[in-house]
Amino acid sequence: MPPKTAFSSSSNADLQRRSRLHVWHPCTQSIRLEAVPPLPIARGEGVWLFDQEGRRYMDATSSWWVNLFGHAHPAINDALKQQLDTLSHVMLAGCTHAPAVELAERLSALTGLALGHCFYASDGASAVEIALKMSFHFWRNAGRSGKRRFVALKQGYHGETLGALHVTDVPVFRDAYAPLLANAHLVASPDARNARAGEGAADVARRAAAELEALLAEQHDTIAAVIVEPLVQCATGMAMHDPEYLLLVRALCDRHGVHLIADEIAVGCGRTGSFFACEQAGIWPDFLCLSKGISGGYLPLALVMTRDAIHDAFVDDDAARSFLHSHSYTGNALACRAALATLDLFESEDALRRNRDRAARLLQRLRDGLEGQHADHLRQRGMITAFDVREPGARFAERFHLAARAQGLLMRPIGNTVYLMPPYAIGDGEIDRLVDGTLATLKATMETNPKEGTHDVALA
Ligand SMILES: *Cc1c(COP(=O)(O)O)cnc(C)c1O
């Protein structure tokens, strides 16, 4: 018989062994579990995670980009404890509650009421599904049911349910399921690394937009929406682009009668420097998807914000013209309360302004340290900093991840891209430690570069 509640006293090895037996880990090649056993995390505090035996690791990926103000933040903890004693969950069909109402109000206020309505969901991929369905359904209600295809960017990532996966361009996630997926149009990524000699990021943006323009001019009658990750395509290696791209895409969508869906699941909530990434281009999309950081990294919560005019096109006696989509945990009260406490922290901690100083310190120290190393394309947008490693060798991401553990850092490169996306709670001393640890990890990883080996494992 396995022990029933003995998790607090388990050793690292014991939890790792039991995890292998019964937990099917996400985004993990199970065959590598022996070589790369999962870190058994017992607790978190600020930017730190502690394993079962008390060893600590800095959460340099914000736990897959969800954590904003650190683990076990006292203010979020207090808000959740209060909410727990009041209401944990009630269905949002036929009922409503203060946390869901207040969160929708405050988020629309952050868009200057441009996006006045908020539809709740649970995970990021479900928000993408909702935005795709809403866009198609809006056109159908408008008598344009031929508009049913979507345009996505090369290197884009929007989640892994079938609808979200069909607009995702990551072969390792997509290829096995290709027979199940609808066909999306894929257009050029505005990735600034694609600059030709003499070009800047804005030139790449204009070239990419020109390709979209040609497609929309020809096929807008059958296209419902364009979906983009504003400013940073995170999952394919922190590909960054010039805000001008968003401005151009907004104008093209307006001109051709096509919706713009901004997937801000990773880049929203201040990660790129402004609360919404779209603000840096001075535009609003027709649908904006949020998840990951919105609950402070505490609970699964996602939402799709849209214009009142789009919402109003579904207000109809006819059920077929209404948006009847639902998830059981839609608008979960605990998750909404965590989100409200998170929004409070943006104000009380003056987070966006202080993040500018944090980002500047991190970039400067990293730039100095990477001089003469095997690194290209050092880049930063807000609290996302990344560089690409030249001649990484086999299984680079995995080797780097393991070497980082030895430095007390939790990092997961994407292919040959090393990125630093720490929680906003990171202090100056911790920034220095993160940079020093990253450089030491890079050195150690390159020293153990195997001359040959199997194909790279794209840890994400
Ligand atoms: C993570 C992510 C998603 C999917 O969110 P899940 O909560 O993992 O389903 C969608 N789009 C982007 C841009 C993401 O980074």
C-alpha cells in the first residue's frame, strides 16, 4: 500500500520514483525521466522553489511563465484564504459573483473600455478555442458563414487542444496530430532575427505584413480572423518583433473585414513592459486572450476580452445565434480573486516601472557576461530576455537544464534559445545571481558538449 498522506516527509528520490510510476508528465519524453528526473518541489517562496530536502532553485522561467509576483505572496495568499471561507466556486451560467464581475470591470477599464466584455475559461488553450469560435460565429451571425478560415504566423504557438493546435506552428507538438487538424493559412513571422543585411526590425515587420496583405486581399471572403502573439512568439524561442507589425496587421484587418485575435496568454500581464503587449503598438484587437499570469500563477484561469459590438451581435432570441460555449470551472471565484489580488499588486508595487529597472540591470549584466561567448541575438522585451547559443551540440536544452540545476536555477531552454523570465519579485541580488548562474551554466554546458549524439530534445 502506498502511503496516503506522507508527501511532506518523502525524500527527493522517493517522490521521483513514485512520480515515474503514476504521473504522466506534460511536455516530457517519458524515456528521459531516468536521466532527467523531475525536481520534487515541496514549497515556494518569492522567486525560490525548495525541493523535498530543502535545496533551493530560482524559478527563472516563472513556472512556465505563469508566476508574476513570486510564490506564496502574502497578499495573494490572504485574499485566497478570505475567498476560501466565502465562496470557492459556483457555476457562472445562471449565477454571477463579485470576483468575476469586478475582474471583468477592471480588465475592461484597463483597455479604456475598448474591450468591454469578458468571457471566462480555465486554461490558455480554451481561451484560444473560444476566440476562434466567437470570430467564426460572429461572421455566421452576420450572414458571412463562408468566413471560416484562420491565419496564423509561422513559429506561432497558441496551445495544444485541436483548435488551438491548428493555428500553432510547432512541428514537435503538431505533426503527430496533423490528420486531425483543420487547415490554417501560415504567413511569415516578423521575427527580427530574419533581418537581411542593412535591415532593422521594422523592415522585417513590413515585409511580413506585406505577405499577410497579399493573402487577405485575395482571400478575405473566406477568412474569419488573424491570430498573433503580440511582440514575442514565446514558445518557439522568444522570437521578438517590432510593434509596427501589430499596427500594420490591425490596419490590414480593418481594411479587409477580418478579426484580429491577440493571444496575450504569455505576453500579457506586464511581461513585455506594458500591461497588455498591444498597448506598445497603440492598438486593440477584436479578441484578446489572457491566461497564465492573470491569476498570479496560482490557479488556472483564462479569459477572452472582446468589443461590446461583437458581444451584442450574439444577443438574440435564436439559440443558434447565441454563444453557448462553457467550461465547468468558468469564472472560478478563487481564481478570479487571485487575479484581483494580482491586479492590486501592479498598483501597490508599481510593478511596471520597477520592472524597467530590473530588466535594465539584467540585460546589462548579461550583455557584459556574454561577450566572447558562443551566443547570438541577445534580445529583451520587458521582463523577457533571451539569447541563442551557437553550435549547441546534441541535447543542448537538456544538458543546459541539468547544469542549471547544479547552479540552483530552474531553466528550460527552447532548442538552442536560453531565456530568462523570472517573477517580478526578483531583487537586485537575485538578478545578479541569476545572470552569474546562467553564465556559469552556459560555460559548464559547452564544456560537456558531446561530439556526437542523438537529435536534440526541445525542452520548453
Ligand atoms: C501557454 C500558451 C497557450 C496555452 O495556454 P495553456 O494554459 O497551456 O493551455 C496559448 N498561447 C500562448 C501564446 C501561450 O504561451
